[in-house]
Amino acid sequence: MINLSNQRLKQLSIEYGVSHHETLLLLSNILKQEYSKLFFTKSYQLSDENYEKFILNLSRRSKCEPIAKIVGEKEFYGVKFKTTQDTLDPRPETETLIELVREYYPNTLQQLKILDLGAGTGCIGITLLKLYVNASCCFVDISPNALDVAKKNAQIHKVDTQSQFIVSNWFQNVNGDFDVIVSNPPYVETEYPLDKSTLYDPAIALFAGADGMDAYRAILPSVSKYLRPDGLLFIEIGFCQQIDKITSDLRLLCTKKDLSQINRACVLKRLQ
Ligand SMILES: C[S@@+](CC[C@H](N)C(=O)[O-])C[C@H]1O[C@@H](n2cnc3c(N)ncnc32)[C@H](O)[C@@H]1O
């Protein structure tokens, strides 16, 4: 057993160049104790094995690996989602898409048929299933490993019975039509100098060609075929991206800014 004093913990933070806040987050994950409780603890008891794991995790963090990848989970819209090296860690700006869906569908009892295109952890579709109790969702991703994570998250959040999972290159293996299509596709330009920690996310979840528009060009022309007549597409965009010119059979209804005041989520509808 190792008795780790608060003072030693602070020394370790400095030695590894990891903030005290993040050091406590890593410790709370190892000890399976709430972060807030650790704050007021003077010393911590760790088994030899847990201490070794804790030091290893500090060292991973010192090399810029995101906390979410180390602990295997990330919070989105107030709940935790399992994440792995095969999934993009959910981002707070993606919550803008959820807010936009809520604005357009205030009745949470509506029986929405949802398609989550490029599901990753499933954070978007699962959050919507938790909000819209009568909805169903079809989760699509080209990565079978990512889809396994989405499946696991759907089980954890008890929405698996309303969920379907399809490995598909965008719409290729998708049948039927939907009230709501949600998507946060990859939209980073191939040569964009991302910071080191972002590169722990899978490349297929980030990059979309020289101008970052490849995924929009692949998705948008097929959307109207899969949307019900009154259906809506909610799609995330990157900094200054213009997507409404890509197709002539969709009309842009609204663009919503994220908390940093950057245009982040768009709503489009079918031209009848
Ligand atoms: C930016 S991530 C979004 C993940 C998740 N929806 C979120 O918001 O956190 C994009 C996702 O699209 C998936 N993807 C990339 N290319 C795809 C394709 N051609 N067909 C289907 N999914 C694809 C990636 O595997 C990744 O999970």
C-alpha cells in the first residue's frame, strides 16, 4: 500500500507538468472516487498496482494525451460517454446541435425517427434518445470499432432497445426515411496544424480533404432522399464553412453559434 500525501501529490503534478486539477482527475479515476471528495482529502491510499497505473497515467498526460483517452470516458451534455482510440472524444461545441434540435422539436414526447450519421461514441443520438423518450435512432459509422463503442454507450444509457447500428459509408447501407438526420462529420483540412492532443483522435474522425469539405460533398446531395417531407437535417460545421452551396435541393433554415460565438450548427430542410 502507498500512502500519498496531498503535498506529494502536488510535487508529482509539478514533476510531470500536469495541472493539479488534472492530477486529481486522474487520481479520482484510479480510486473510483468522486473528484469533489478528493479535494478535501489530506492523504490517499493506493495499492501498489494502482500507484503504478497512476504514475503511468501522469506520464501519458505529460505527453499531451487527452484525459478522456487516458480514463476512457468524456462528459457530453451532462453525462459520461465511453471513448476509445477508435472514437472522437465528444466536444462541448457539439452540444450546439442538441440545443438546435430542441429548439425545432420542443415536444419531447414526439415519436422522432432519427439518423445519427458518423456516430462515433453515439453521444449525439444517445443524448437525443434520452431527451425524446418515444424516439428511435439509427447509428451509422464507417468504423465497426467506433460503432461497438456507440452500442456499449447505448446499453450504459439504457437506450439500446430504441437503437439500430449500421456499418456504412455514409448512406450506402441505410434504408428508409427519417424525421431528423444529425451529423457531426469530419471537417478539418488535411494540412491544418492541429494541436498534439487532438491527434490522439482517429484521423478518419477529423480530416476531410484539402478544404475540409469532402464529407459534406459526400453527404449533402443524398440527404433529401432520406429525409421525410417535413424532416430536418442538423449538421455541425467548422470555422467559416459554407455548406448551403453544395446542394440545390436543400434550404438552409438557420445557423447557430457555439459558446465561443463561432457558427457551429446548421438546420436544413428539403425543397419540396
Ligand atoms: C467528427 S466524428 C463525430 C463523432 C460523434 N458523432 C461526435 O459528434 O462526437 C466523425 C465520425 O464520422 C465517422 N466517419 C468518417 N467517415 C465516414 C464515412 N465515410 N461514413 C460513415 N462514417 C464516417 C468517423 O468514424 C467518426 O466517428
